[in-house]
Amino acid sequence: MKAEERRIRAWLDSLAKPRGSLGIWERQVEKVLLVWRDKSHELSPKHIIFAADNGVVRAGVVSQLAEVTYVQSRHMLAGTAAVACFCRCNNISYEVVDVGIAHPQEVGVGRKIAQGTHDFSLQPAMSKGEVERALHVGAERVRVAQQEGYNLLSFGEMGIGNTTTSAAVLGALVPQEIDTIVGYGASQGNYGLVLKKKKIIVQALQRYQSEMHGIEDILRCVGGFDIAALTGAMLACANVGMPFFIDGFITAVALACAVSINASVRDVALLSHISREPGMSAALRYSGMDIYEAPLQGELALGEGTGAILAVILLRTVLYTVFHMGSMETLNQEARKIHQQRRRYEDG
């Protein structure tokens, strides 16, 4: 344990509570303070949602219309999507970044690389240049948030078909687990779609096996603009010292990609919850993150970063608490004083 870690731990242990009694949240506070290095005492969070369409939906792997990506992204801006309601209710700033929605009109922060990726069942999802642009967009939004004065980020996504692209990317990283990482996504209960999704993913991974030599190649062949932008954002967080919360499966896969490129991303990453998607645990294991350090077990599967926002709210509460609660020393002094007064009274 480094000196700074020992100092923060000693301070937390000195507060008026049993040591470690705030559990996971106490460890998250410790991690955030270690990243901040005393620069901040108050949480100033921002939520960033990367939105993009995925060409693989044309292969019939989802039950929803692809146009839902565009419509729901607009609802986020209007404040009527779930994540927008979560943010507005708790005074958390958020932005929607259009990195590839399949519509000519830009939504939110306009960084559209293309109107959706290609169908990776037929050809690579994107070009090398498009991957690089998506990574750059993610990094740029982190730098902007830092310049705006935010000191903690949470990430979300919007894109019909992105559980398919995420499972494909993760399948390239952990091919031995391909049978257990493909889930229902938004098509709950439709087992036929799950089988079709798995078949298309396996075929694609076999087709591009000789091309996938690293993370950028994997993203190019079977990824999505949203996953690539999330990866770039997480890498930037490590570079600038910005702690961040991931949300569910898609963001966990992006974390796996980012950690593969730079292991120090783990030092600034925080877990929020364990998604209902079966691949989430595999993505976290690959990233070297302890799945039991996710504070929420709510069977969430909504996406958009909703679970991450709930975690931000809890962290803000605990952070406020540790900076405003009394010390164990003061508590014990007062208790001893009262105890002595009582003894004197009883002794007459």
C-alpha cells in the first residue's frame, strides 16, 4: 500500500463509525480520493451517453426497429428517457453524443462518423479510420468535461443491436466463453433471436479471425461506434486522472477493451451494478475487476447508464457523509465523559 493510500485509509478509519462499515461505498470513496489527490472534496458529476446504430441489426438479430436509436436519443435530450429522468431528478448534468446514429440529423453533440456501421455479418463493421475517429471522440468529450470543471464521469450508451456488437467484441477477447456471453439484449424471452445472434457472432469471429490482431482490429471488424467511443473515453480518463462509473454490459466490454490497451484504466474505473446480460461477469473478469465490488444487484438491463447514475447518487451521499461526520476520537471522548459523570453520580 502506497503512502497516499495509507493516509486516506487512516483518515476513513478515524471517522465515527466501525472501520470499513460503509463497505463497497467506502472503498469507492477511497479510490476516488486517491485519483483526485486532494484536488476536490465535492462531487461534480457528468453523465455522457454515446449513441450509434449498428449495421448488424439488418441480419435480424433484434426485435426492435433500428429507428428506435434515433427516437430514444431525442427523448434523452427532451428529458423523457429513463436516464434523463434519473439525471434531472438528481441535478446531474448529461449529454448525448451522436457518434453514428442512422439519421441525417445530428442528435445532441454532433460527432457523427457515419450513419451506422456496416453489417459485420457481411463485411467489417467499420474502417480503421472510423475506429480512430470514434476513439478520438470519446477522448475529446472527457477533455471537454474536465475543462468544464467536472471531476467524475459516468458512461452510458444508446444503440439498437449493441448487445450483439458487445458480445462479438467480448467473444474475440474470450473465445472460450462464447457459449455463455450471448444474451437476450432487449429481446427478452425470444430464444430464437438469441440462437441467431450467437450463430452470426460465431461466424463473424471465424471470418475475421486472421484480421483481429488487437483491440482496434476487433472493434473495426465486429464493434460499434459507441463501444469505440466509450473505449477512447475510458483511456482518456486514465490519462487525465478522472474517475468514472461504468454501467452495464456494453460499458463493461468497452472497459475490457480499454484495459487491454492501458491497464491503468482499472485505477480510475468504478463499478455500478451487475447487468442481467450474461456476458457482464466475463467482461469484468477480463478487465481484472472484482464483480463483487459492484454495489448494486438490481437486475437492471435498461442501459443508457441508468445503473451508473444510481451509483453516482450513492457515492455522492457517502462522500458528503465522510466529509461531514465526526471523528471516532471525539465520539469516544464524549462517551468517556458521560460515563465518568454517571459513575460519579452512582458512587454518590
